[in-house]
Amino acid sequence: MTGDEQSRESVLALADFAARGVEGPDTITQNLFEMTRGATKWLKKKLKRKLDAFSEAYGLDGPGRGSGNSLNALIDGYMLTMDKQYLDLAQRLINRCISPHDDIDARDLTNVEIKWSYTIFLQSLARYMDLKVELKELDNHFWSARATLLHYAVWMKRNEYPYLEKPEILEFPNETWSAQEIRKADVFASAAKYAPSDLRNEFRERAAFFFKSCIEQLKKSPERQLTRPIVILLTNGMP
């Protein structure tokens, strides 16, 4: 947007970091990778709960914060360079993390403290779909992504609620949870864009509900001017 070379280099550095994560270790690092696997297994036994929670949020084997941000970075990399390797890796990551055939209940997404960030992945998935439309690539990858987004949006329609309605299940029930409601609004708005007519209005209603919930809760919070909620609002809400 600005033509600033340093910004471009920073974005590409993140895209390349995400690419390495999807591609996995190369031959040079393979031995080190194998050596650490044994140590990781031992640590998991000792710190199983914390490591499992970390893996759920930051791993690349399901919809979460790490995979969602990686997908977003790969899309950025493609848009800056038009290098198809970034788009191919984005498609590989999507196939690795999510499917229209997922048993969503088995993913335990209502375990909010650990699993809330699946919405980050769905936001990035919708952005991937928008890019495929712009490129006029309505191929199997696109239709699979569409089916997946709608599959998860239907589940969200039945199961999602404003986080602070159940503060007792949150470690820190604060203004950040209010701000994160906007991610749900984004997912529903994107799902409405690609939904068949019988679901479109329901998704629009849910998008409006969570957007309003986000803003109304923050209006009442004396901490609404802190950095985190402001950044969340500045970087979301576009759909």
C-alpha cells in the first residue's frame, strides 16, 4: 500500500517463515529434528496439559492461531510477489488443517481458553477464497474451502455465544474477549457472502449480532482504550 521496501521485506520474511513451517525440516536440519522428538515426548509426559494447549493454539495441524496466521502470511507473500509457491503452500496448509468432512464437535472448540483462535483460521480461509475468486480460479481447492467455511459457520450458528456470557470458564474475563467477538462477526459475514440463499440471512444476522456485541461490550469497558482491543478492532471487521 505504501511502497515502503522495509515493510515489504518484513512481510516476505513472515511469509517465508510460514512457508518453512508448512514445508517441514530440510535435510540439513532433519537430524536435529529427529533428536528433539525424543525430548519432546518426555516433556509431554511431564507437562502434558501445557504443551497440548500450546500445540492446539500454535501448531499447524488444525485450525488455530498459528495455522491461521501462517495462512494469512502465505497469502500476503503471494499478493506481494505473485509467486505461485506461496499459494500452493497455502492450499497445502488448508488441506492439512481443516476439511468439510470434519467432526467439529470432536475438535472441542467450545473449550474457549485453548480453542477460541480457530476463528483466526476461518478468517484467513475466507481471505483465501476471496483471492481465488479474484484470480478466477474456481477449482476444487476453492469449492472445498467454501464447503469447509459453511460447515464451520453452521456449527458456529448453533454453538457460539459472546464469551463474557460465561466469565466463569475464562482465566481472565477482560476487554480482550469482548474485542475478539468481531472475529466471529467476520466469519459469519464471509460465510454469508458464499452461502446458499437459505443460509445467507441467518449468517448475516449472526454477523450483525456479534459485531454489535463486540462494540456494545467495549463501550461499557473502561479498558477499551488499551492497545490490544484497539489493534483487534483495527485489523478486523472488514467483511
